[in-house]
Amino acid sequence: MIFRSLGKNLQVSALGFGGAALSGEEGGYGFGSISEEQAHDLLQYAYEKKINLFDTAPIYGFGNSEKRIGRALSGMSNIRKNIVLVSKLGATWNTDKIRILDNSPETVKRMLSESLTNLKTDYLDLYMIHWPDAKNPVEKTMESLLYAKDEGLIRNIGVCNFNQDQLERALNVGHVDVIQNPFSLLDIESKNELFTFIKERNIGFMSYATLAKGMLSGSFGKNKKFEISDVRSLKEKVFQELYYSIQPLLNTFFNLAKECSLTPAQLALAWVLSHEEVGVALCGAKSFEQIDGLIDKVNYSLPLEIKNTLDKLSLEFKRVRV
């Protein structure tokens, strides 16, 4: 494992554990079934393999991901100071499990308290606004987060899925330590719009959808079927149509991975980590083999010629998707 700086205060494994993979049968936002025992063993294995950042959110399994992480990690003695726990606020739900976006100060306080309980900890290393909320000004949400930081309940503040204008509004109230946005060969908006801005302000970047929700893993397939508890099942036809439209470009990518003696997932991860702005790349995993495959080449130094080829390919993906 290699470690990188994430913002001003955090040292993290370049590969972070994406907790949505642990949502299981509860649904919400997750990637299919996984048992309590499997989740526990997977988290312990990730930690033993030197992954030290564990990212989750209440909406992942309607609290199930947080609870599983809390139970698993609290059962491993003396590790709290060695890990970076990340959770989020705002994406909540009602009694019918209908998802709601609410970044109000009252919800910040409630959700933070619930996350601390679920994760069996008295502080979070990083607490993030999950999505911008048009109904609640980000300035008010930031004030609540700064208060929680003063109380010692959180140590760093982050935002997710923000554009530059939204990020600037948050910065007018207080420092944002980390931003988490999608970033992969199939989604380079953050690179185009944010990387220069955040580098100048010492804001860390955490990628999610690093493998484009599986399309860059090499195991997707144009007729891929998803479990009902897999969030991708809600847009299964959209995924299949997108996969079909970009298949020639994906084939180019898969062939390039073979030339490099890498799996497609390893090459996709290497390209993301080749950007110095990226502090950590989140990847969901549901097996030891998936973790091993990514860690095996996490310190792979992408040759400049290959990087340039992939940069051009990312632009082709963008054109096709638009």
C-alpha cells in the first residue's frame, strides 16, 4: 500500500474502502447482497492489507453500511487511531424509505449523532455534505459543521458532488478539507472544472465511481443483470445502453490493459491515481480477490505514453457520452 496526503490533515491509503458495497439486502444505495459475516471478514481483511480509509453514508443500506463498519471495526482492538472514518449528511429517508435530501442544521445534528452511534465512535475523521441542497443554503450547513468541529465531534469537513460555485460558497464560511466527486475515464468533469482550483487551496480530492460503477472492471457485459438490492438495477437499461454505445472504446481500453499486463480495474485505478490531485480513490469490494487485485498494482507507475493514450481515450468517452 502507498499513502498520500488528503487535504492538510489526513494521511490515507491511496485505495479507500467504499462502504456502499456493504449495504446488502437493505437496499438504499448499495451494490447487492452481502452477509454480515462476509462484511465483517472483508473489513478486517481490508485493514490487514493496510487500507486505512473507510467511507460510508447513512443512505448506504439505510444505516446498514454504517452499522456493519461500526460492529466490525470496534471488534478489532486498538485500531481507531489508525483509521480514517468518513460519513456524510443530508441524504436521508422517511418511514417509507423514500429518499429525501435535507441539509438543514437540525438534520446535520441528528444525522451526525446517529452516525457516531452506528459507527461506535465518538468522532469522525471526515464528515461530508453528501449532495448540494437547493432548499437549505450551504452557508448554514457549513456553520453547523464548524460548530460540530469545535465540539470535537468531527475533525475535518468535506463536500460531495459540488461544483466550483457551490464549493466557493462553502469556503466563504470556513475551510473545506476534502471534496469527493465521481472521477474515472468515463467522467472527467472534476478534472476539467476543479483540480486547479482545489490544488491552489489545499483541498484534498477523493474519487468515487473510480471504476465507473463496474463498467471499467472488465466484468460488466452489455447484458449485465443486477440484483434488486443493487442500485444499478433502477437504471439497468440505461447502463446496458451506455455500455453498448461505448463498447468500441472499452475494447480499446481492455486491450491496452492486456498490453500493460494489468487487469482493466488495475489500469483504471492507475490512471485515476496518476493525477497528483487525487489523495484517495474509493473502490467498492465484495470479495478478498477484488481487494487483492486492486492492491496488487496500487503503486503501479503509469508510463507517460500510456497515460497520454488514456487521457485521449477519456476525451473520446466524454464525446460519446455527450
